[in-house]
Amino acid sequence: MYDLVTFGEAMIRLSPPDFKRLEQTTTLDLNIGGAELNVAVGVSRLGMKSAWVSRLPDNPLGRMVANKAREFGVDVSPVIWQKEGRTGLYFLEFGATPRPTSVVYDRANSSFSKIQPGEVDWEEILQSTSCLHLTGITPAVSKSSAAVTLEALQKAKASGCRVSLDLNYRAKLWSPEEAHLTLAPMMDLVDILITTKGDSRTILGIEAENDEALAKSLLDKYPIEMVAVSYREGDTVWQCLFSAIAVNREKTYTTRTYNIDIVDQVGRGDSFAAGFLYGVIGENDLQMGLDYGVAFAALKHSFPGDFNWCTKDEVEALLAGPKPGVHR
């Protein structure tokens, strides 16, 4: 039915322009975003068939979110619609060194936070689906969303659908202890793990001297097929180096490092996940997944908003070699 199904909350993002603080601005730029929807959008841009499972209020704001997903070719037919409720918001305040970019959430009591086990027909949605992608953000939203996350994992494994998990720790949503108690038991149901050194340490309590050693430690501890570890280096808000490695039970894979000028870094990890899953799920090629993931993430930095607007052709052109200047 689908190449990839994702499950999670999307929110309306409101950002002051021109590096203003929330308390000083008189206008706000509006975008739609959420880690799992960002991934569904990303793989759709690369040519895969994707669907997004969520819960939205049947009002103009909920319909705005769904319409934006449809615009990118994401199937939103699995979305659960509620007559009452609210869409979560988040406010993004862009910083400049030494002031960091920061986020303020206004997502408490959202329609999604009240989702319950049994509401989603996972058997129908996952029938003939290649992969279910989840993140550590979804179970952090509420106890009931954590229960539905576990339900989704169990239904996916029962149906033979592969499971991808991006740990994606959010300190403003829960503590390391809460994250560990919830996510660590789920690891036995995961096939593809996407993480960083920081998230692995915070959530799973696993540390290593380098990314390859970390990935091998995770493979030793959990029955997963492969691990992708991304990393960012840089002392400024608006420039960084970005790359990743991937390790399965036979081999370690590496790719190039990109020196990036940042327009908007939100959605970087989701673009990496989308590109990685495109190669692994869509093409059954782990090296291709790693190359696409890092290139797709690098290009994401050049667009404002959570979504990645680049095309597959642009990814392949970057992989062939960057060509700076004006393309005429």
C-alpha cells in the first residue's frame, strides 16, 4: 500500500522575522511542521508513496495542516478527525551567535495528545506497507500517545512491516529518565535506528568514543538491523559541518561531510531520515541511503520552514559534485 507510513503530531510554527524576539515582534511567519510529517513529506519529494497517521481537529487550523501535507503528495486519509480540540503550536525564535535559536511549545491538550489505543486501524494502514517510521517525540507528547506508539510498533511487527525509529530527544517534553523508561523497552521492536551520540547517551545510557563504536554498541545490545548516526559540528548558529555514518552487522558505511550555510536548520534530522529511508527502503541500498540522507539534509538547510523543498534531481546533482554560483 505504502512505501512509508509515519505517525506523529504536526503543529503550526510561528516565527518572528528578522531575528526578533517573541516579546518584541509585531508579526509572525507561519509554517507547518512536525518530525514525522517532515519525514513523510521528504520521502514523497524523493518519489516514494507515503502516508501520515495523526489526529487533528476538524477546524480551519487542522485542515490547514492536512492541506499542506496533501500539497506534498502525502496521503492523509489515515488522519483521525475530531469535532473539537486544538492544533498544537510552537514558536521558533531565530538566534545569532552567541544567542541560540530557541523553541516555545504551546501544544498541551492538543487533539493529538488525546489519541487513544484502538483509534487507529493499524492492520488496514500497514497492510502491504514496507516501513513504519516513528520518533521519540511522539511518546513524549502524552501517556496515551506513548501507548499508541507501542501499539503501532507491535502491529507493525505482527504484520511483517519494518520499523524505523529516530530517537529524537526533546528536553522540553520529558526528562531523560522518562524517555528511557518509555523508549528502551521499545527497542526490541525496532529494525532501523536513527540517532546521535547525544540522544543515545540521554535516552539509552550508551556512550562510546566515536560514532562507529556507538553504533556497534547499539547493535550488540538490541536486535536491530542497522544504525545510522548523524553528527553536526560548528560553533555558530548559521554555519555547520554535517555528516553521518551507518553500520549494519556486516559493515560500516561512511559518506562525505558537507560545509553548510544555514537558512533554517529545523527539519535537518528529518530530512536525513527521509533520504536514508529512501535508499534503504526504496532502493535496498544502505550506502545510497547514507549518501542521500546526508545530501538531502544538507540541502534542507537552504530552505526556510520545516519541510524540504528540494528535488531528487537536486540531491543527485549535489552528490555528483557541488556547483556554486548562479545556475543559468
